[in-house]
Amino acid sequence: MIFNASEPLSQTFCDAVAATLGDALVARRADIAGLDAALGPLIDLVTPLALGGKHFRPAFLWWAHIAVAGEPADPGPLLALASSLDLIHAGLLAHDDLIDSAPTRRGKASVHAAASGLASPPNEALGSAAAIIGGLLLIQWGERLAQQSGLLSAKAQAGLDELLNRVLTGQLADAWASAGLDLTGPRGDRPLSTAQMVAEIDDLKAASYTVVGPVTLGALAGEADAGQLAALERFAWPVGRAFQARDDVLAVFGDEARTGKPSGNDLRQGKLTALVESALTMADEAGLATLRGVLGDVNASDENVARARDVIASCGALSAVEKDIADAVSEGCQALDDAALRADGKAGLIALANAAADRNS
């Protein structure tokens, strides 16, 4: 085998994705420089964002494809399709950091912060423009790389379109909810409860984009039949929710040196997450007062954020979410037990599910 199913995020796999991304970025930088050499620095700002990921999305796509179609004789096209998701993801991160006013990403200045600092004095409008335009370029380049793979059948193209529609809608819904605005129910005649709203956003922005979309796209590119697609979806939805729940935990309790993002920033941004929702349900009156004093306060002190963390842990919310994560991964992996899929692909997906749930960054 080209890659080891027991280690689906091996250094060999990550290096192959990074090399594919590097080649694509070199070509796209040359395109931009050909239009105007002065635009080169913009590409240099977004390139680290595209190359610095953990490559979960490419890996989910790769092993879902292997589960359906087996190992390709030429890995190049499948690597191109898989790697395209990291370019799209990088573009969305540039936008996400701008929306959240996040100063760092992966231990370095976020795109908008880095671009703003190019001017003297710093120019926030320049930073915003760089993040918006640079993010759009990355998304466009990701779609182009996917098309160049030659694996986008009509069904696979529809899968890619669905992935993009869901994550962009989820991003808007997240901003909407964080601003205190209601999302309406399925018939548009009533607002969703807070718990329903959290679940809706997580499904749109995270589960469907991080796991379900890549798994479905990889399977469709391998010409999966209806039974295979159904089994892979039963795997992907709970694993995607577990991935997002782990993100929620890391955003509050993670080591900033590992995550590369300011710890507690989600609390300051007032983000509605399953972890926060659980804490608001389980905390006593004093704990609720502490939490509400931090949620949505962008100037909350480190001491007050630490107190909010203590509340989330002591009230049982953290333990409850950790159990939910373990249960979701178990549910997803069990869905593959009797599925008509190749053993090596199933092994890779199961190992990925566990890696997604147990990660510390």
C-alpha cells in the first residue's frame, strides 16, 4: 500500500498532501505575479495557512475512496482531489479569523493581522481586504485543483457543491447566533431552541464539512453505490459531531502552544457550542453568573476566563461532552462493521475517527 491504514495521518501521507499543495500554490502564485508582481506578498501571506494544517479532511476523503474503490494505480489524481479540501479550508480559516477578530492561527499572526501590520501605522482595512480576497482566492484554487484531478463526476461535483453550501451557510448561522439573533425552525414559523440552534450550526459548519463532506466526496469519486454511501454517512455524521465537540473543548481548555489559537477566545466571542450549552444547563446560580459575565465579553480578563473554565469543569459539562465524544465515535465506527466496504478503507476511517476525537490540537 502507498499509505498505512493503521496510521492514516502518517508523516508520509501528510508530506504527500503538503507536496501537492505546494505545487498548486507555486503555480497559482505565478498566475498572480503574472498579473501584477506587486501582488506576490498577498499570496505569501496566505500560503502558510494552506500548508500548516493537520490534513484531516484530505485523509477522510482518501480513506473513504479506498473503502469504495481500492488503492489507485496512480495516486496523483486522488491526492489532488483530497488536497483541494485543505485549500478550501485555508480560505475559510482566513475569513473565520477575521469574523472572530482572532489575532493568531497555528501560532502565527492570522492573515488579517499580518496584512494589517504591513502598513505603518497598522491598517485594519487592509487586513480585512487581504483576509477576504485572500480567502476567496484559496477557495477558488481549491475548486480548481479538485477539477484538475479529473475525478469530479457529475455526482462528485454535486457533493463538492453541497460541502461548500453547508459550510458557508453554517458560518453565517454561527455569526447570526453569536449576535443573539434567532434561527427559525424547519417551517420558518418558530425560533429554534438554543440546543437545537447549537446542533444545527454544528451540523452545517463542522460535521458536514469536516467529515461528512470529505467522506461523501471521496466515495462519490470512487463511484460508490447507494448502500456504500448510506453506510459511510452513518459513520461520518457522529464522527463529525465528535470532531466539532473536541474543537469546542480545545477552544476552552486547550494548550495554546499546541492549538496555535488564543485559549478561551470562543468564550470571549460568546460562541454557542455544545460545551457552553451544557454548562449553562448544568451550572448553579453562582456558576451561571460567572459564565454569563465572560460570554460575549471580548475584554474578559484571563482570570475571569479561568473561572469560567472551572465552572464548566466542576458542573459536569466537560465530563458530559467527553462522554458524548466517545459515544459518537463508537456509534460511527460500529456503522462500518457490516458495510460492504474494503477492509483497508474501513481500518483507515476507524483510525481517523479515533484520532479526530483524541487530538490535543
